[in-house]
Amino acid sequence: MDIVSYMWKQETSYMWLIPKDAKNQLTQGERSLSMSNLLLLEDDISLIDGLHYTLKKNGFCIDIARTIEEAEKRLVVIGKYDLLILDVTLPDGTGFEVCEKVRKQNKQIPIIFLTASDEEVNIIRGLDCGGDDYVTKPFKLGELCSRIRALLRRAGVSPQDKTNVLECGDISIDLLSCRVVLNNKTLELTNAEYRLLCVLVRNANRIVSRDMILNDLWDGTGNFVDDNTLSVYIRRLREKVETDASRPQHLITIRGFGYQWKEV
């Protein structure tokens, strides 16, 4: 028996059968992969409920978006997700459009399309625009979970990969794309400012001495960062991350010791 069996009805109602010991049917390797973060872009509420319930039962962490606009907001920090599930037909566009935009930023993240159409032209378009798999409705949810795990294994996703994104309160740093988002706004930082911010956020809510920062900012190419230069970097970074640089809420100076990034 599938972990979860899914049946599609013409009235767009859904039925699923979930054994009480469903979690125990997963292998150790499947449990590891099931810790992954997924984004589901789907506008059918009934299907959303079934998928959300099933994927959580299988241990996946899942975010939901019902429109392209919602998905784009969540994908500002794309490194947060290990796999995307995109419906093709949406109220404000198509899943193909989202896939094409994602592929301009990230070539590796696995993408699965969901669609009610099994026409060859749509399947070809989905795969050609960057999709990795194409699931036609109706489908069995157990099979979808297996396809997800297969793509995650192929992509080499593991719990250790979560270090690709630094998150602390209202700030997220995508270490793969070097993209920093604060309060849903992308920050434009210089290389030195970015490295300085990473040091501080990695040690959030702890005091970081100036010596420790200076050691981390030495870039390995012989470009020495002295004490005065560090002060300039701190001031410029503070101007970019604070609403009022004269009254900082994030980047705090601890006189006589160093600096602290406070989670807000």
C-alpha cells in the first residue's frame, strides 16, 4: 500500500488514506531527506490541503503560495528551499514563468510541475524551461513523495546543506548567491560590507571583538584591513541596515569590547 493514496474526483474533491504507522514506513534515508524545505505554488484549496497534510506527514517542511506574486515574495531568498512544486495554471500567470525566473538565479534547485494537462507540448515546455519532473493530475500522493525524495537525492540535499542560508530575525543571507534581504528588501553591499555582516550574523546576540572581525576580514590576498578601515566599514554597514543609524537596533557597539548583531 502507498503511504498515502490520492484520488481525484470531477467535483475537485479529494480522498486520501493514511495508515497510522505511515511514519514508521519511511527508511532512515527517507527520514533524512524529509527534513527538506519545500515551496508549493498551487491555487486549488482542496489540493493544497491534501498536499500540505501529506507532505507534513512525510516529514517535509512546506510553505504555501497561491499566486505567482506570493511565490516571488517567498523566493526572495531562494536558498531557503530545497525543492519547488509548481502548478502550471495560476490566477496571475503560469508556473513556467516562475521556473524561468528561478533558473536565472539558481540552476540546481529541483523543480516539479503539477498540471491537469498531459499534452506533450506542455510537458516539453515544462522540461525545456528548467523543470526536472512533470506530474499529471490525477496522481498518487505516495508517488509524488517518492519523486520528491528521488530528486532530492539526485541533487545531493542533506540536512547539513541548511548552512547555505543564514537567518536571524528579520534578516536572511543566501550564502550561495551572496544576497542579503532585510525586512523583505534586498541590500546592496560591497564585498567587505557583506563579509563583515556575515561575521556578525553568524555570531548573532554575542559580542564579537574587533580583533576577531579583523582576522576574518583579512581576505587572503594580502589586502590588510586596519582598525580605522574597520570603523569605516561598520559605519557604512550601519547606514544600510538601520532605519536610524544614530539609534541602531541591529548593529550595536559594545564599547571596550567590540560589536554585537542583535536579533530584532
